[in-house]
Amino acid sequence: MLDVILVQLIAVLLGVSVVQAGAKAGALQGGFKRTLAGAGATYTTGTALSGFSSTESFIRASLNGDLSIGGYLFVLGLLVVAFVWLINLFETRAVIR
């Protein structure tokens, strides 16, 4: 369950990054265009990440303890990166500067 949540969280963050980059370039002027671009980017990224069965299997094996402490550290590292990315998004209103 956590592997699916983690994949979707990364997909949303990448979708926000795409919309932000497009808005800075001046390509997405209206709210509808930004919403459509964000939804499309998030869906595409989520589908692509879920399609890589080896990535999902590796995260699932890490969570199940099949990779011992290294797997837990990997998942913890992914969660920390996603958490820092979210904090930067809320504090600076930018994913990447």
C-alpha cells in the first residue's frame, strides 16, 4: 500500500514541477490550461512509474523486509526526499528554483 502511495506522491510532485516550468516559460496562461497540464503530467508520470514493475517490486520488497536494513533505508530516503520536496513547495512556492 505504501509503495502505491509513494509512487503517486512522486507523480504529483513531478506534475507540479512540469506545470511550474511551463508557467515560467509563459506557455500556460489560463487556469484551465494549467489544470489540464498538471492532470496530464501527473497521470502520465504515475502510469509510467507504475508501469515499471521492477521499480514497484523493489519498493515493495524493501517494505516487506526482503532487503533487510538497506531496503528500509532506501524507503526512508525516498520518503525524506518527498517530504523535503513538499516543504520546499509550500515554503518557497516553487519546487525548483
